[in-house]
Amino acid sequence: MAKNNKPAEDYAVPHTMSGKNLKSKDFVKSPVKDPNLLSAEQVTTRTGAQRVSLGNPDADNVKTDGVKQRGYGAATKGFMSRGPMG
């Protein structure tokens, strides 16, 4: 048994919730900036995926506190745990 897989326009004209018809200019989004061209200060968690790594060495959000580990005698990279512990 075949399903009705027609385009949405076959069922209803694109419209707003109040019933006003939409035109093609209503679908144009604001231009998206290339994330690889942004400076480190402009990059946020909502910025798109980048092809290159980026970090701000002057950032003040470096986590320096944590929980001291037990048995750190052979530690070569420090002995503080800073990730989610729960």
C-alpha cells in the first residue's frame, strides 16, 4: 500500500499561523558567517563547526581548581582532577 509522499505544497499553500500566505522572500535567512573567519573573541558555543582549531590564549576562563587525586606518585601531568565527577 503506497503512502501519500507528496510535497507539502500539494496539501496546503505555505502560510503563517494566522492564515496569511508566505512569499519566497519570507524564507531568506540572514547571512551566516564562515566560522573559520571569526576571531577567537567572536567564537561561542553556538558557532558552527570549524575546520581548524581555535583558542584564545588570553582567556581568563582556564579552570585551575579541582580535586586532588590519591596515589599520584608517578603522575607526569599533574594530580588534580578537573572534569565532571559525579
